[in-house]
Amino acid sequence: MSVLRIVIAGGGPAGMTLAHRLHRHGLDVTVYERDCGVATRDPGYRLHINSTGTTALHAALEPALWELFLATSGMPDEGMPLYDEHLTLRPARDTKATEGVGAPVSDIPEHLVVSRSTLRRILHLGLEQVVRFGVKVVGYRSNPDSTVTVLLDDGQTVEADVLIAADGINSAVRAQRLPHARVIDLGARHIVAKIPLTDQTRAMIPAQLLTTFSLAYDSDHTGLTFGPLERSNPDSPLIKEQDDEFQAEARENFALTIFNSVNEKMMPDAELFTASPQRLRDYVMARLTSWHPALVDTVQLWDVTTVQALTLRSCVPVGAWEPSNVTMMGDAIHAMSSALGIGANTALRDAHVLGEELLAVTDGYRAVVEGVGAYEERMRDYGFAAVRLSAAVGEQVIGHRPLPE
Ligand SMILES: Cc1cc2nc3c(=O)[nH]c(=O)nc-3n(C[C@H](O)[C@H](O)[C@H](O)COP(=O)(O)OP(=O)(O)OC[C@H]3O[C@@H](n4cnc5c(N)ncnc54)[C@H](O)[C@@H]3O)c2cc1C
């Protein structure tokens, strides 16, 4: 068959991992990313990656990029302790749901942590000719000859054989492909920030918070999470081969902290999303006055330039649909509560499964729509299960609203 023209909307973890897998196998793939460049926006802070994610990345990345990924990742201790607001341990939670389903890759641990920004930089290396920055996909037209015309925000169009929406929770393609699919507000808000980890700040943080991801919360589900990222091999020669910005970033260790509250206890949205970062930090300090002083002190260490407020949202799983040559992956179809830290891992699993199916199509084993349908069937199963499980855990631990049936 002639070479498949594959267009991916969105250069996040899902879209870029799939692009690597397909590009490595010589397929014709183009990614349209709305951001103007790889570093024009901080894509967030820290991600927990389990064996589901590492399996997908290992299959997609060239060996040198995989090694660069490992060198810049952190390898935290096992366990995810829960505390109350007095820093007293709560009963341990079952962490099974945070574990992946991937095949073990060499001798790396089940749980890694990565800087989102560094992962983004790595995922763009080697795909400079594949990614078009500063272009938004706004919709598509399905054509009678089984091709799809992709509509771009600059008025241009591009012809493709397959369109894959990897454009995140507000996906324009999903809105057209599955207009009945809903995204709901879970009724909780995060205020997130980074703490730089230096000898000075480490000395001021309780030792038990420095080794793994921890969450403290009170009886109202007001919570403070702490997730350190200490790069495993900052002196790697592979890092030294990268540009100055990459090298500087890959030497930085930091902790992600998240203040969490249900809406009823949080300042109104109109204030939350317009307040200055300093004001948000002061607000968090004020909410935690009765908490253990060591926890409150960590908020003093927030890098104010990194503070921002977020809304917790989730997709609501929908029933099966007829496959076509327009499909969706990652947050575009199964954005979920952040309670388990498995959204990106599930997105990477999509890249792995869809990659396999598209390679089978180009090898002549399947027709395009059959391959997409096989992917969608598997994805609905594990993806929507992850959405429901994350919502159930978030309801218990974060106190957010349940998902509608
Ligand atoms: C506070 C918080 C913590 C989290 N922690 C974890 C964790 O530890 N582990 C984990 O597995 N998951 C975690 N998640 C979930 C994770 O962030 C997402 O599941 C993951 O980013 C989804 O990847 P994606 O590539 O599907 O979408 P995104 O990361 O949203 O990427 C979408 C990309 O598409 C681009 N784009 C958007 N619209 C368009 C358009 N119209 N045209 C072109 N480009 C477009 C965007 O700029 C972006 O680059 C967390 C989420 C939150 C909110």
C-alpha cells in the first residue's frame, strides 16, 4: 500500500511518543503543536512514570534518547506515605493502582519521576522535521475517498489518511468526533508550585518528605502533597551533548508541591484565577496555620514564580463508537483526576497500542479503520477503567465529587 500520511494534533507526551515510534519505523507523520516552541511554556512540573509509561517510551525512543530520559529522571523510594495535618502517619494506602502493566525494561524501578519540561525537550529531539510549532488544529473534514482534511487555525488545510487527536483535555477534534463526550469539573482546586531542592532547602524540609511522594491531608480533605525529583545522573555525557538550556535544566532538582482543597473551602474562582502568585502562597499559608509547622515551612520555600492555580477535571467515559480514520488518545479522550498520577502513563500506553496497530496497518496486516478500531476497543477498556479508578480514589483522598455513571 502507499505510505500512510498520519497527522497528530498536539505535541504532548502522548502525541510525541507516538510520533517517535512511527518516525523510527519510517512512517510519514506530522505533529501540529499550538505552542510556538518547545520551551515557550512550562508544561507543568513533575510526572510519576510507572512501567506502563517506561515500556511505551522504551519502544518509541532511539537508544540514546532513552538513556537521556533515564539520566534526567529521578528514582524515588518505593511507597507513597499518607500523613495527617500533624505529620502523623496515616494507615498505608494500597499503591497497586499506581503500578503499571508494562513489561520490565532492564533493571529500572517500577516508579520513576520526570520533569515535564525535560521530558518535553527529549521528546522533541530528533523530530525537528516532524513537528510544526505555532499551529492549532481546529477541526477536520472527512472525505468520500477515505482521506481526512485537517483544518488549521491559520486557515490552511492538510490532507491525511489518519488524524489522531492528542490535543489534551480541551481537544477540538474530540469535540467534533464525539460531541456527546463530556468533561466535568470535579469540584476541587489545586494551587501548585515548585520548591528548588538545594543543600539549603533540603536542610529545612522534614527528611521523610525528601525520599518519595507524600500526601498530608486533614479531615476536610485540605491537602498538601510533596513530590521530590532528584536527577539520577546529572553528570551523564549525554546531557553534556545538549544545548546550554537543557544542561542547566537537567542539573536542577526540585519538589512539586500541591495544595488541594474542595471548592466549598477554597477562595472563589474569580479570585483564585486572577490572584498574584504571592497572594496564592499567602492564602495557602493562612489555610494551614493549625498544621504542623514543618509542613507550613515548606510553603515558605515555594518558588513564587512557579505558583499557579488549577481546576480538577475529568472526562466522563462514553460507550463504544464506530471507528473511522479520526481517533483520539491521552487526555483528549480519557483525562482523569490527578489522584493516582496515572493520566500520562495511560496516555503513553495509548501511544504504544496505537503505534502497534498502525505499524500492523502499514505492514499490510490490517486496514486503517480496522487498526484504529482495535486500538479504540483496547483503549476504552483500560483508559476508562483508569478514569473511574482515579475518580474513586480522588473522591476518598482529595474529597472531590464523584463521576456520574
Ligand atoms: C496536577 C496534576 C498532576 C499530574 N500528575 C501526573 C503524574 O504524576 N503521572 C501521570 O501519569 N499523570 C499525571 N497527570 C496527568 C497528565 O498531566 C496528563 O494525563 C498528560 O499530560 C496527558 O498527556 P497528553 O499528551 O494526552 O495531553 P497534554 O499533556 O495535555 O498535551 C496536549 C498537547 O497538545 C497541545 N494542543 C492543545 N490543543 C491543541 C490544538 N488544538 N492543536 C494543536 N496542539 C494542541 C498542547 O499545547 C499540548 O502540548 C497529572 C495531572 C495534573 C493536573
